[in-house]
Amino acid sequence: MKFLILLVLSGTKSPAKAAIYSFLVPGAGQFYVGDYFKGAVFAGTQGYLLYELYRTYNNRQKWKRDTTNYYEYRISYFSVLYVGVWAFSIADAYVSAHLYEFEKDTTLTEPMKEKKVFLVPDLKNKSIKFGFLFKFF
């Protein structure tokens, strides 16, 4: 337990470790980086897809006379989805670890100096044109 707490609280995050954790356990790489919400979403999504695969496989065993191949299509569909979400989870953990120490600044560097909203009547077409004008410099 102490090892897991130290992994989450360490100062720098290794992209390789984050990718390996996501490879082994769904959402673990995101938890390692500190993206708890994304980790829970990836873990929940992968858990749901595994559940659907398991449920579909068991139903296929019950209905062996299925002539429409419905269960085979469904198993293929959920397998492809699972592999796609799994690969995206690994890539997301890797990128998030790279950006872990990146400074997050949400302010604009140049504030807007002027903004105008204008209405222009168009008598020929009997309409009104609406527009915006923004100047950043």
C-alpha cells in the first residue's frame, strides 16, 4: 500500500511507467499521473466492455443454433472496441505523463482591446445582418 501511495505522490512522472500501468490495469496509468476522473472513465469503460464480451460469449454458448451469426458479430464488435479503448488508454497515460510538469496557464497573453457588435439593415433583401468585430492588438 505504501508503494502505491508513493507512486501517486512522486514529483515527476515517467511516461514509460504510466504506459505500463495502463497496459496492465485499466486506468492505472491515469491514476499514476493524477488524472483520477479519466482513470475512472477508462476503468469503467473497459470493465463494461469486458462484461459485455463475457455476457455475449455465455449467451452464444446457450444458443448454439443461431443461424444469423449475431453473437459472433457482437463478440467481434466488443473485442475491437475494447482493444481500441485499451490502446487509447495507454497512449493517453503516456502523453499525460509527458505533460505532467507542463505549466498550465489559462489566461490570454494579449487581452482584447476592442470588441464591437453591430447590426446592419439590408433594405434590398429586407433583412438585418448581425456581426462581431474583435481586435487583439
